[in-house]
Amino acid sequence: MFNSITLYIILGLSATTLGFGYLSYHFYGDKVEAESALVQVIDANTELQKSLNLQVKSCEISDTITSEYQSEKQVQQDKTQATISKIDSLPKKATAQGTPQVKHDAEIDIDSPLPDSLLSVLRASCLPNEGEVCTNAK
């Protein structure tokens, strides 16, 4: 039947085949785990990219809003300064000698009406802003 050399060769080849089969099965399992981990990492990377893009867009919007606010603030400050300059340039009441009359704080009557020149400057600066405070100035 089989001689001993053939039997040893068959047993050796069978053991080798079984060993390679087990290693192939083991490495296939490792490969499946690695592919699953790779898919998870790719999904996490995609989510991080989306988050980064949203943060960049948010920063761009914040920067735009801040720069617009600063420019609007500067325009308002310029308007305010122009109105203050107009008020400062109004002629002061003169006494009989031609020098401005200086009143002390205790002598100022806060209930007295404002001069027409001051009212016209205040109305001119208030009307373009169309605020609630300006409703009495019309």
C-alpha cells in the first residue's frame, strides 16, 4: 500500500496545508478588522472636515460682522462729532460788553426752553436716525 516515505510526505503536506489554512483564516480576520477600523476612521475624518469647514465659515461670518460693525460705529462717531462741532460753533449769548455771559451751575434753569439755533441743530442730527427719541423733535 503506502510505504513510509509516502506517508510522511502526505502527513507533512497535510500539516503544511492545515497550517497555511489556519494562518490564512487568522490573517483574513485581521484584514476584516483593519478594514472596519479604516471605514470608522474615514467617517470620523469626514465629520472632522465638516466641522472644520463650519468653523471656518463661522469665523469668516464673525469677521465680516465685526468689520461691518466697526465701520458703522465709526460712521456714527463721525456723525456725533459733526453734531457736537455744530453745537460748539453756535454763538454764545453776549452781554452788553460783547463778552460771553458765563452762568454758574447754580444759576442754570433746566426748565427753560432751548434756543432755536440749538433746537435746529438737534433736530437736524436726530431726524436722519429716525429713533423713538426723535418723535418729539419733528
